[in-house]
Amino acid sequence: MNKIIVLLFLLTNFADFDVKSDQFITRQGQVSFFSYTSVENIEAKNNQVLSIIDLSKNEIAVSMLMNAFIFKKSLMHEHFNESYIESDLYPKATFEGRIVDFDPLATGAQTKMIQGALTIHGITKEIEIKTTIQDMNGSYLLTGDFEVAVKDFDIKIPPILAPNIAKIISITFRFEYRPYEK
Amino acid sequence: MSINAQNLLDTLEKEYPDIPQYEIATFKATRISIGHSIENRKKGVLEVVAMNRFWNIPNYRGQSFVADKLSARIALEYGISDRLTFGAGGSTLDGIFDGFLKYKLIRQRSDGKGSPLSVTLFQNGSYRSKKRNRPFFMDVNRFDDFSDKLAFTSQLLVARKFTPQFSMQISPTYIHRSSSAFEEDPNNQFAIGAGARYKLGGHVSIVSEYYYVINPLKSVDTYDAFSLGVNWELSDVMLQFQLTNTRGMVEDAFITQTPNNFNFKDGNLVFGFNAIFVLHLHQKQK
């Protein structure tokens, strides 16, 4: 009788162990953007980007605070938040999408497309991003870059400053995911 | 077992760390229009400031270009830390040299917690090197020795950004003049300033400022300083235009010693133009 109880106990315990989380999160994701023009180069980096992936459904979500972007010049930070992105009204940029044909069993790097909706400045655009996914013993590294057009997101640039800001902004990202524990 | 019925973005929403969020740019420039705002520049930022005032002389028959009279203040203002600014300048009118320290004491939080106001302390000292040579407006201080020509202004600047467009500031002010040429004039004067800005777009705002003097000078009629202006920012350059009745650009001069009221008569209406160049001497990227 005692043996049966021990066996039951072990069974239930191991069954619990088998329930592996399919969700992976990063709280220090990096997103940088670059605007290169002949007048001036602007670059900024955000090291506090949140992102989560759900491998059971191949879904991904990203969320970041716009005022967490760090610029070389403090005045650029103020202008970015105050005059362009209007982070008073739209504090966050988010992305919600799906990793197409992701194979969780594959080892090493795989290059996949992510399809989803990117929201900046309150405006949502459907985009496709090419990403490299690396499996590193139970954690995942996602890297990639893509470009967005400033005018797609209704960001107003006065004509006199138009030469200072690129029409197309390039964005790079690097997310290192760890298993998500609630 | 919980199924991930929940949206992934909602999950992330709960993961944001509780970092205090502060309001930025309650005002765009370190001055609202004529007086100081609660804003200061970040560490390592140098502002090169050129302030100009233009006005006409009543019934003057001369042929000056644009305006009869011009006064200018050239100043350098440097961010010692993110909260402390030091500045020094010289004005052509009355030859006033001034130096100031400005410290941001309390920052308004934008996340609904903490302080609903921003508070900045301002202290300056000014030295009046030239005797005034203006008709009907005598000097109110003595010029016997160095300390006679000094004046000090202390301000408590309190501001709140009510909406992304609208900010307001109240500035209780104490001004001490080291010497008085006339016995009836107070050496210690108190004033209350009020200023506001309304943002018309990302880069342009309209501003107004008013200083009410509680115990004005007695030997001469003075009027409260008033200003109506437009501020325009262009990347590293800030332009401030104003219509005002003040010609001085140092606090003790324009708050307590403005000899004319605000109206559109020649000699009373002053057109002002501040150009501020912002240089980042200490560039950092964490």
C-alpha cells in the first residue's frame, strides 16, 4: 500500500515536471534606430524592450516605452518625444505577430519571416520582418533589421527640418529570450 | 493548466518595471519669454544665448535702421549636472553683468504618482557698471563703491504641465538691491510672476508672462513687466520672439525697474528676440 502511494506521488510530480512552458520572455531587449542624412545622423537605442514568444502557437509580441530611447544628444531625446513621436499621447510602440513556419525542434540558426502589426505613434501597419532565430540550449536569440517609412506613421516633420531626418528609418533588434515563469 | 487564452501583449503590459516617469519639456526653453522657466539643460550642454530688445524713441526725427534703440545680452549657460545650471552674461543697457545658479529641486511625475508639480530654485547676482543716461528715469541705486551696484534675485519657480500643450508657472520672487539713492525706495522687493505656454504644434508655442511687484519703487513710477511671445524651436536653435514693455534682461532690472507700461506707443513697445544655440559638449550614449 505504501509503495502504491509513493508511486502515485512520484507519478504526479513527474507529470508536473513534464509541463514545460512554451513561453519565452526578454526584459532587456535591444532596439536601435538610425536616420542617416547628409545633414546629420541620428541614432538611438532602447535597452529595456519587452518581448515574449509563444512557441506553441509561434506567436510573438514586443512592447517598448518610446521615452526609454537614449540619444547622444539630450535635446534630441526631448525633441523625439515632444515634437515627433508625441510620447505624452502615445507612450509605447508595440508589435504583435506570427513567426511563419518556425520549427521548434531544429537546432542552430534558422532564418524565418515574422508577419504582424507594428504600432508606432498610434498608427498600425502590417509588416514583414526577416529574422534569424538561434536555439541556445533552451533559450532563444532573435536578431534582425527592417525599415519603416516615417510618413507611414503620420509623424510630422516641418519642411525646414526635412533634410535632417531620413525618409526611411532603419531599425535593428536583438532579443535574448529566457523561459517565462509567471 | 492555464491555456494561453490571454493576449501576449497583455502579458507584457504586466512586465513593465515600476520606473518613475517624469514629465519632459514643461517649457521648451530655459526662459518662458522674459523670465526663467523651470527648465534647465542636461549635463554637459552649453547654451549660447543672444537676447535682443528693440524700441523706438518717441518723436525722434532720426533715421535709424529698423529701430531707434537696441539693447542686447550675451550669455553662456552651462549644465553642470542634469539638475544644476550655471550662467553668466552681460547686457549693453546700463552695462549690467549677471551670474546665476539654477537648481531643479522637484520634477513633476507623468505617471500619476509623486509630485504633481516641478519646482526649480533660481538665484542670481547682478552688477550695474554704468550710470543710466535716460531722461525721466534716474538711477535708484548709489554708485559710490562696488557693493552699491549689486542686486540679487531669488526665485522659487513652480510649474505644472497640465496637458501636452498647456503649462503654467508661478514664480514668487525676492529682489534685494544693495543700495538706494532715495530713502523712500525699498531695498527688498517682492514680486510674483505668472507665465504660461500653449503649444500650437510640435515646434511652435505661444507664451505670455507677467510679473506683479508687491512693493514697487516710490521715487519713480514703475510698471509691471508683461510679455506676449512666440517660441520656435529648430533642432539645435531656439528662437523666442516677444512683444513686451521691458528693456532690461536681468531679473532685478526688468521686474522692478520698468519705467513704462505695455502699450503700442512709440517708446513703450519693445520688440524682443532671443536666439539660443544649444551645444552638446559632453555627448553620451549609455
